[in-house]
Amino acid sequence: MKKFFTSKPFVISALAVLCIGIVAACLIWGRDKPSEFTPDPQESQTTDEWKDNSSSGNGAESWNTPGGAENQPDEAYPKVVEETEDEVVVDFTAPKSPDEAEPPEIPEGKTEIADPEPDHTPNIDPSVTAPEPEAPASSGPAPGSTNNNGEFYDPVFGWVKPGTVQQQEIDNEGDPNKMVGNMG
């Protein structure tokens, strides 16, 4: 009897019955799926204003502002500045009142011009000139140049003499990860 439970046909048939049982359970539990949302036909789908249908008074407008949306002035922010078919521009910052706006501080040693002209030309000191560009210091021959010994000049390694190429043919006998081809 012990051999019967460990035999391949019994194990395969037990797994098949288990899989069928799982699929059947998923189908039964998946039947009670709620229907898709359909909007009410009497309301328009495109509206310009948001309506609050909650009567409890703890909606988004009462959470964001104390006292709710009815106590806000006409110029509430954020407000829509420009609206096109593809794009909506929203202004999130309220303008500051004139008494809140402060002029920037003038740095020390500078004077404030009462009425600056738009075509104000700066006073350029003729004694100040731009520095002369420095020529690169040539500490050796040009890169890639050769000498009488058959060496070429590399700016990093100096004079380098090219050697003979040493390469070896490799086959793929025995090791499947061994590189195949001509390496040089």
C-alpha cells in the first residue's frame, strides 16, 4: 500500500484533482463580483463647478479651510487663470497686498538709483583688461609621433615600442563556457 501512494500515477492524479479543485473554488468565489459603475443619466457629465453632496459638513472644503467654502472671498486661490481645450492654467499663489511687499535690501557700498533708465550703460574701467590666454606647455613631442627606433609617443606612457602580436587558437573541447575563436 505504501508503494501505491508514492507511485507516479497516483501523485500526478492527486495534483490534477487538487488543481481542478482550486480552479473551481476560484470560479465560485469570483461570481459575486459587483457590477461596473454607471453614472446617473439625469446629471451632466461635464460641469464647471464641483458640487458637494455630503450633508455632514466634513467634506474637503471644510477640511482645507476653517468655516467651509462659503466663508471664502470671491478671489479664492487656487483659481483657474486660463482654460483651453487641451490645457488649464491654475494660479496657486495669492497676490501680496502693497503693504506686505517689501523692496529688496540694497547691498553695502551700493547706492540706489531713484529712476533707472532702461538703456542704462555700465561704466567700464579701461584699465582692466582680460587676461592673455596661456599657451599650452609642450613638455614633449606631439602624441602619435615616431622616432628613429620605431617607437611612438603616447602622452601617458611615453615612448612605446610596439611588440609582435602573440595570439593562440582556442577550441571548444570539453568546456562549454570556454571562448572560441582567435584572440589577439
